[in-house]
Amino acid sequence: MHKVKVNDQFLFEIEQKDSALFVNGEAVQLDLSTLGNSNTHVLYQNRSFNTELVEISRAEKTCKIKVNGNIYQISIEDQFDVLLKQLGLDNLTSNKVSEIKAPMPGLVLKVLAEENAEVKKGDNLLILEAMKMENILKSSTDGVIKKVLVKQGDKVEKNQILVQFK
């Protein structure tokens, strides 16, 4: 079973059982004729459609299809995508960073971040001295600082929370 979204508006459940195609639980009969170069002629309910695959992204499971001159944005989820979404594992790569921790024990030399300040990924947050070396801790995400939990002169331990994001 696949969930197909068209133009972020229409959602269809498509399933193939044996040689039959089902859309939203109803059997659908299509007569397809491949014309080459990503073009296909489709007959559906005695109507003719000329289709062309304009663009495809297999990694994102999206494509653009032109049907009789109109372009449609299509996104597809298979049963594995649905399962990952149900388990809450669908957006692990986009999880928001909520805090910055000390990578090692050390002494806070200077705090560059302020509460409620908006920071971009790579912005300097504070300078930490560890093993007689100065280490600049940078933001690993875009965001707004909720709270700075250390001040200049504080000694910190490894994995101690230094900065929290909203």
C-alpha cells in the first residue's frame, strides 16, 4: 500500500493486489501505452491523458508529472514510511537541538551568547578553556537562546548543559 499526495492537497491510498489496481479501496482500470522519453498515454474511463514524468527524486520520494499540460507535484509514502511515522522515527534527521553541552571539563573564559538572542548555525556561543587550550563552542543549529546556564569564570564538567534553546 502506498499513500500518494498530489499538490500537498489530495491524498490517495493506492494498492496493487494480484494484477488489480485499487485507489482508495476501489478497483481502477487503466490502459497504459508507453511512448518513450518519460511519456505515457493513459486511457481511463474512456478519457485520454498524455502524461510526462518531468522530474523525479527517488531519495525524497517525490516527482513532478505533467498531465495534459498541467503539472502536478506528487509525494509517495510506502508502508515503511507510514510505520516510521507511527513510531515517531520519521524526522530523526530534522530533530531540533535543544541544548549545548560541554564537550570536556574546563573553565568558561567568555560567554558570547545572550538569552533571547537569535543565533545561526556556526555562531560563536562561548569560549571554554580546557587543557590550556581555548575552544570556541559554536551553535549547531539555527534558533533562539532560551537560557545561558554558565557565566564567565565557571568551572564545568563534561556533558554539563551550557546553553538551552527555545
